[in-house]
Amino acid sequence: MTRLGVNAALLAGGGLVLILSGVLGSSELSLAQAFGALVGAGDETARIIVWEIRLPRALAALGVGAALGASGALMQGLLRNPLAEPGVLGVSASASLGAIIALYFGLGFLGAFTVPVLAVLGALAATGVLSFLAAARISAVQLILVGVGLSSFAGALGALAINLAPNRFALSDMVTWMLGSVTNRSLDDLVFVAPFWVAGVVLAVLTAPGLRALALGEETAQSLGVNLGRTRTGVIGAAALLTGAAVAISGVIGFVGIVAPHIVRPFVRHDPADLVWPSALLGGGLISLADLILRLAPLDQELRLGVMVSMIGAPIFILIAARSRGMGQ
């Protein structure tokens, strides 16, 4: 299958999941009513359920999955490591810490977007550190070690905030955020994070082609005219913007950035530049499908999206790690 065919198939699959997410749900709404509301017909109640409850949640899941999938592909191409993703570089943990700070200090009174703003600022703070170091042309291994340190430090501060939660309501909000979910997301939430996603996509478009030359080695890439500092900074910036906005809207959802690129890599002949967009499409489709399954599952209490994804993604991650060769070389 050609690259265009892979992207078309993944795009069609994501569109199908999006339609199913609009017409299926736990409310007492028939398929005919849901389809009618989807195309602009039907009563007001059906329209509200489909267009203001189901579809915004499905679009949030699609956007989050796409952002995480693309970020994972970018980082794997930059570091030439199939286990790399924004979580490894501390971007996800830093974004989560920003949200936890807002919840711990009860900053919601400043505005509805306080938590998302601080989540994005946390991701951008980690990006600033990583971009500075990338401009200094440190090695990929050193960059990973710095990312692990950032992730551990942010995680420790987040755990400290939970341990010292001022009240049970703040504790509940922080724990819920760390579990990951797109429940009750609205179009306003999507509008807020859209500029960050757009900026991330622009950076990815500009810098992803450099990953193809970088796959041949840093010296070869430089001989081909690739500016390594600019490529590293651009890729890290794109991944941070995409990941920060994703965490801002959904909380912490792991493993998508590793699993999605791993699945599509054989279909793009292991080209790191061509891997980004199929990974985004597959990541969006997988998270949307997972969220739809959760909504339809006959459970007394809905399972959190981040929990379900981790339960599936962690074993796959272990399998990928066990099959990888030369990771420590």
C-alpha cells in the first residue's frame, strides 16, 4: 500500500469512528434520531446530545490522540529510538504539573481556562529547557537523560501536591486529571487548544523532512546540508506544543506516542519523515475508538480513558522494548 493509501485508509477509519461516536451513546436516543440530528434534522434535544455532548468529546479524543501520535513519531525520528516520546523528555509530566498547580491552589476562580493555560505553560517551560540544550547540540542520549530528569522532578512535585492536598475536592480533581479523560469537553475547550495544535503542526511540517537525513546519522545529515540545531529545536517545539495542548484538554494519557508509530512504521518503509502523519491519524482513531468503547461499556462507573489506554499500551510497550535491538549501543 502506498503512503497516500495508508493515510487515506486511516483518515476514513477515523471519520467512521467519529460518526459512530456521534450516533452511539448511553442516552435514550434512537439511531434514527441520532442520524437525523447529525445531518441537521430532528428535535432540539437530539441536536444538543449529538452536537454539544457527543461530538465535542469525540473530537477532543481525536485531537488528543492525533497530537500524541504525531509527537511520538517526531521524537522517535529525532532520537532514532523507537521508545522515545514526549513523556520520555518530560513534556507530558511538566504539562501535568502545571495543571496540578492550578488545582492545588484553587486558581479556577481566575477563569475557566486557568488549568489548560498552566498545563500548556508547563509544557512550554520544559520545551524551553530542551530547546536550549538542543541548540547547544548535545547528543541524543544526553537529551533523553535530561528528559528523564525533568519527568522525574515534575512527577515528584505532582505527587507532593497530591500528598499535601488542602482538601478532598482538590485531591479528587488532581487525581482525576492524572487519570486522563475527555469527559464533558466542549467546543470551547477545543477552540482554546487549537492555536497550539496549529502552531505545532506548522513546526512539524517545516522540520520533519530533516528527520529523513538524520536517520542516516548526524555527520551524514550535516553533509547533506541539514541544520541539526534547527531541526532538533523545531521538532522539540512541535512535540511540546502538540503534547502540552493535549494534556491541557485531557490530562495524562500515555503510550499512544509509542504504539501508534510502531504500528504504522512498516507501511511507510521506516521513513521517519513519512511516519508523522500516519501516526497522527492512527493515534486519533485509536483514542476515539477507546473513548467510544468506554462510553458504551456496561459499567456502573465509567472507566477513565487514561487508565484504559495504559492497561493496553503498557504490555505493547514491553513487547516493543523486548524486541528492540541495540538500544544501549
